[in-house]
Amino acid sequence: MSAKSETRDFLWFLVKLGLFVFILRSFIVSPFNIPSESMQPRLLIGDYLLVAKWPYGYSRYSLPFGLPLIPGRIFSSLPQRGDVAVFKAPPNQKNDYIKRVIGLPGDMISVKGGTVYLNGQAIPKQKVADLVIPVTPNMVDAAAHENAPSPCYRERFEEAAPGGGRQCRYPQFRETLPGGKSYNVLDLEPAGPADDFDTVLVPQGHLFMMGDNRDRSADSRFPAVDGGGIGMVPQENLVGKALVSVFSTDGGANWLLPWTWFTAARWGRIGEGF
């Protein structure tokens, strides 16, 4: 075989590989990593998950770089309340956010004293055991980036861990939506800035999204502003549904020290579904 033929075959292989990856990421699954604490306790900084593309249909935001190859949304399907979804966040539609679907089109949503009301009925919220998590390097880095006084959000949530080191202890609650979907949320401030939110009607074609860490989530309770709240999220902006956690790291790995790739992994978080 000539060198020219080998080069042609190799280039054709790269084209086929690129097409396969494009189809896989656009229409089946794509990876997503967690950079913030807005979805604690379910998701921690350093979690990696797969997002299923097919449950809600497809739009331009399903494609890499938001390529405008799909008009509107095709094979569209409405999420269920309680789904954890990835979407392009208003107002600029550039950043990927992950939140929980709380309100569907036509729903009335309000918050009173930290309790969410759906169509006039309080979503049951039951106190459960505190969330206790060790302070990890990626939490320290995030706190430094935000100029926070503690990697535990507030110093009062930080305590000494029994085996040494530091840990965070957060008050945790269990919410149960109509239909039986249950999940844990954090409510850190008794009177946080969005613990009271006047009733709004979710418009047609939109969703009301909230983070599980209620006092640390810029979500649909806040107007859509670059780097801030997101307002109501157009259904067209949906990227996909969180499917399964595939990896998690505490941020302590050093690329030059291969054994730390394993010691930094949080193996117990791998394989958790939604």
C-alpha cells in the first residue's frame, strides 16, 4: 500500500470517528461536569455525569456549539416534575446549567418561608439527617475563587471531622412532589433572599427550574441576568436529562502523580442514577 493510500485511509477513519462522536454527543448522550454547589446534596463539585439527549427531543442546543441545524424543537417531550435537566441558561443561551424541574407550563409557583407551593399546595418538606461531607480540595478552590470565608459556605457549618481534617454539616430536608417523586434539598438560611417568592404562572413553552441547594442557586426565582438568575427557561433550551454519575473526584489529583488519580476518586458516587 502506498503512503498516499495509507494517508487517505487514515483521514477517512478520522472523518468516520468524528461523525460517530458528533452523532453520539448530539442525539444519544454527552458528558457534563459539576462546577458549583447549587445542586447539593445530589451533586457535588467534581461529579461527572452522562446526560441523555433523547428524553426531551432535540433542538439546536442538543448539538455541539449550538449549531443552528435543527429548527425549533423536534420530537419534543415535556419533562416530568422532579427531573434533573441540563439546559442553556437564559438570557444569553451560552452557558450549560443543571437544575431540577419544579414547574411545568400552566403551573402556579410560589415560595413561602422556604417552602415551595405548587398550584396552591405546599410541597411536603420533611427534616432528615444532616448532610455531612468532608472538605475537599475542589471545595477549597471554589471558596477561594468566591472569596468565601469557609469552604462550607458559612463558618458556622464547618466543624472538625472525627478522623481529622474538616467537614461541613448542612441542614437537609426531603421534598416530595405530587406523583411521589422525592429528593433531598438543603435550606441553609432561615430567611434567605429567595425563601419568599410571589406566585408566578409558568408560561406555555417554559419551565420553572430550581437548584436543590436552595440558598446557593441562581435559578428561576431570580430574573434572567448574565452570571445571575435564569428566569423561566424556554423548553427549547433543554439539552438533556441527567442519566447517571460516571465519575467523581475531590480535586486532589496531581497529573504528574498517577496514583493520585485513584486516591482522589470518590468511588462510592459512581453509578448513582437520577
